[in-house]
Amino acid sequence: MPANPAPPFADPEPHGFIYLGFHADKPQKSPLYHQTPTRRREATRLVEAAKAISRRPDVHSVRVFRALLIPPMSGAPRHDLAMLIRTAQTDDLDHIRQTEEIKGLDGEEILAGLNAARIGETEADLDATFLFNHFAMTGEADPEAAWRSLTGWYTSKIGVDNSTALRPTGSSRFALVNYVRLPTAPPLFLLNQILRPSFHRVVRGTLKTNGMRALPGFYRMVR
């Protein structure tokens, strides 16, 4: 059977990325995240902070997300809310992440890094559902190469037309975080993969060969 052809890759975004997670409410075992008064208050706080941060000349954009569904997988970040900050230039990354505005948010820094590679425009529709797929890794394989090898399967089999691969420049417990706009709701997206034999052969096989685990979280954009 011929391999799934890789889609055309776009130039990486010329920004630094700071990805933060927030625990607004008490931890839950259920994979479905519902709005609670505490989560609404925290989302409002983060949106107001995002407006202020985005006015800085060394910041390109600030996005705030609320969790919809996080599968109960060991090692997965289980944050109620998340923030994705793009710095104006890559050289601004280390400075921005050390500012009091960012530290004062009291978020967990999941990743600070760069866009290693991408396909399409992940933020072409801000009303969509977004996936943050966190790749934990053991061994010395190249996580970006593994990600690139799987893009053809996702574009041809699942209908994904975008993907922004973020790679840390410093310490992070994840070798790569994939930021994706989904073509369907999270349950359908998951089922569309799991029910395909090629998913287990191609996707899970590639991850296993490279010593990688995929830990997904599904979010809606608040701002």
C-alpha cells in the first residue's frame, strides 16, 4: 500500500511561543469539562490579562482557551484553561516569559519555544475546537521528523488541513506540542482515528517506534 503523501509545508511562524496551563477548579476525573462559576471567573481574569499583555510591542498575540475534553491518560496536562502567547520576534521569547506580567498569571509553563514546522493556518477559524497534543518522549529520536511523517495520514484520512508543531527551546516535559484546528467535534475526531486499522498500524506504530506518547487535550478559544 502506498504511503500517504505529505502535504505541502508552510514556512514556520516567525514568533516565539509561550504555552501556559491553569488549574481554575478542583481536579476532576471526568474527561468532559463543564463551565463552573470558578472557571468562568478565572477565564475572565485571563482574558483581561491577555488584553493588557497583547498591547506590548514585543507581543504579537495572546489566546485564551477553556478545556472541553481531556482523556484521562497518565502524564497528560489536565488544565481547565490555557494561554498561548506569541512574541513579536523569536528573540523576545526569553525576556517575555520572565516578565512580572507573565509570572503574575500563576500559570504552569508547559512549553516555551518556536514553531518548528507547520501546514495550513491553524487559526483560520477562531470559533473551531482546538487540539493541543502533547508528545512525551523517551530515547533520542527526532520528534519533528516523526510528526512530519504522520501529517500525510491525518490530511488524507481524517481531513485535517492545518497543524502547528511547537518545539521547546529550553526545559519542557514534552518534546513537541502540536496545535491543531479540528475538522469535527472531539468525540468524532477520536472515533474517526480509533476505528481505522491504519491508525493503529501507522500512527501508533510510528509513535511506538520513536518512543513517543501522544497526550491530547481539546479546547475552545475564549479570546
